[in-house]
Amino acid sequence: MKRKQEPRQALSVVYPDSAGIDVGSREHFVCVPADRDAQPIRPFAAFTEDLFALGKWLKSCGIRQVAMEATGVYWIPLFEVLERMGFEVVLVNGRQTKRPAARKSDVLDCQWIQQMMMFGLLSGSFRPADALCAIRAVVRLRARLIRDGQRAVQQMDKALVQMNVQLGRLLADLAGKSGQAIIRAIVRGERDGATLAALCDRRVRSSPEVIARSLVGNWRDEHLLELKQAVATFDLIQAHIAECDSTIAQAVAALQRLPDPPPEARSRSRKTKRHTAAQHSSLRTALFQAMGVDLTAIPTIEVDTALVIFTEVGPDLSRFPTSEHFCAWLNLAPGTRISGGKRLGRAPMPAINRVGEALKRAAVNARSSPTFIGAAHRARLSRMTKACAVKATAHQLARLIYAMVTQGKAYVEYGIDRYESEHREKQLRQLRRKAAQFGLALVEKAA
């Protein structure tokens, strides 16, 4: 007997007024529905006047939604022009538009993107408001400058080692007060080890005699030139970082929503390598007034981490229905690759989320934190690998941030005693359940 086949459910059109764009460095290929124009696929050059011409053609075709791949940085000017012209622009991850084994060309790609968008098969990537995107660009530039400054310090250390000056072995950070004082004295022409050792801060653990011995080097001109240029590069980068800090502070202050100052800080503001105590306190106040909550009240989350969170996601998390969606976007949620009812152990696809990475760095500092989160992190370290424990603690921080921002509630610190009490009750429940399986009863011994 022939098996009865169930009728197939056809895909329904969700966005009839949609277009697909294959973004390129020199030209963009655009596809609209076939009934909108006699030539539904057109190439446009990447010049600004051509981008506006592209938008005018889409308006003449009655297009409202536009989907495009996030190809390098070439999509950014096109995205901004189309968004300014009133289109609903959907930025799509390239993994979503990856086609099965087939011929590939720019024309076929834009057709494929348009068809997937028309049937509602694409989900747009998260992108904050335009004002936040402007601050985010400066914060990311600042992060790159900090990395460049670290490379300049490594170049200083390399030049010193080539001259057999072992300063990097005795000081924890050559970019600190003592290291910079000695290096700049060497650049100015000082060669006496005792005189250079006297420039060290009194908190340096090594004795002045040992430091003086380490500063006797082979002063070759080519290595001194390399040291001089590394110092000049470092100074230039620090000036650029200071300019970024000023721009960020002004931009964050312009987005404030609350006039009230933040509650008392978790710890007293102190001077760091890149912020004075006053700058630290001022930026914390601006972030509180812009976000509506004080994220720095959460243990291990400092002002720099809160700044990354604010510029990357902003104060509006309505795009994420639940904290699970938010944690999944941060790449902090457990894997969901399941086959045959079993979770697959293969690592997930590589992806980098700046907020997730910042929370992981904050979670590393929880190991020595005398707080509820610190106790929970130390308990995780005792039963799992360090990487898993850091990711789990970062996941916990992400859930706290989501609850604070969406509900507008302040962070409440329960303390280590609360964690120890809850942990003890959990262990007792497990022991009672285990005893019940063997027909036994757990009796608490009198003190």
C-alpha cells in the first residue's frame, strides 16, 4: 500500500518589500523582487554618490527592508547612508547566508540574501543606537592604542636586553613610575648605575645595589636609538589615549538620563596608570547617569569594564527577551549542539564578543574577592578547570547586569556568610536525598 504523504507547508513571504545586498570593497550588488524593476539586479560603485543613488533606486522600487552581510568594514558607510535615508537595514552574519555547495558569484549571493530576507530566514546582528556607536568607535580605538602602547614597552625592553640592561627582570612593569624614570634618564645620557638606581621608587623590592648592577650595560648607538624611538612612540600613544579619554568623557556625559549622583562607591577611587582618582570618579558618575544603574557596584567590575558594557550594548536591553538570550549573545551560555538526545562535545564556532571578553577578564579577579561572587568563583575553581570556572563566573556577572539594567535595581551584596550558608544547605539536601535512596535517615549531631 502506498504511504500517504502529508502536504508540504510552503514558506510564506514575511517581508515582500525587501532587498539583498552583496557588499564589496569596490562595488555592491543589489537585488530587489523581480516585479519591482525591469533590471532587478544592479551593481553600484562604492563611492558616496553611488551609495545615495543606490538608496534612491531602492526607494523607487518601494523597498523598506534591506539585508546585507557584515563584510569587513565595507558595510559601514552603506549601512549608515541607508539608515539615514529611512530604510530598515538588517546587518547579517556571514554564517547565516552561507549557501550549500553551489556556484558562487556576486549576483547569486545578492539574490540568495534577498530570498532569505523575503521569507524571514535572516536575523539581524545587534547594533546599538547611532550615538552609542560613535562612542563605541572611540572606546575601541582607545583599546587598540593601549595595545600599541604595550608593544612600545616591549620594544623598550628589547632594546635594554640587547644592551644587557636587566631592568625588566627586576621591575614588574617598565611602564610604571620607576621604569619610565630610569629609561628616560638613559635616553638623556645618564650611564651611572648608582645614579639610575636612585630613581627607583622606595616600594621596589630589589635592593639599590642589585638594581645598580643590572643597569650596567653595553651602550651601543643602534640600541640606544631603538630605545629612544620606542619612548617617543610610547609618549605619542599616551597623548592619543588622553585625547580619547577626553572625548569619551564628554560623549558619555552628554547621554546622561539621571541628574542624581551615584551611590557610594564599592571602594575608594584611586589613581591608575591611565586615570587620576578625579577622572575615575567623574567617569563612574557619568556612566551611572547614562545607564541608570551603577555597574561598578558589582564586585570585580571596574570603570573600564562598565564603559565597555555601556558602549557595546547601551542602557536598552529590550532586544534580548531574557537573560538567556543576552548570555548567548555574549558567547557565555552553554553549548546547544545536541544530536540523538546527547550534547556534542565539540567546541562551538569561534566568535569574539567584546563584552563577554571583558566579563571574563573581570571574572579572573574574583578569585581574591571577599564577596559572594568571589566565594562562588573559588568553589567553581575547586571542581572544574580554570577556563570553565572563569566562563561560569562571567555568565553569573552577565545575568546580574541584565537584571540590574532591565529592572533598574541596585546590586545587593550578600557576603561570604550567605554563600557558605546556602552551600551548606545544598550539601545537606544532597546527603538527605542520597540517604533516602539507601533507606537511611540523616541525623544531625548535637553540638
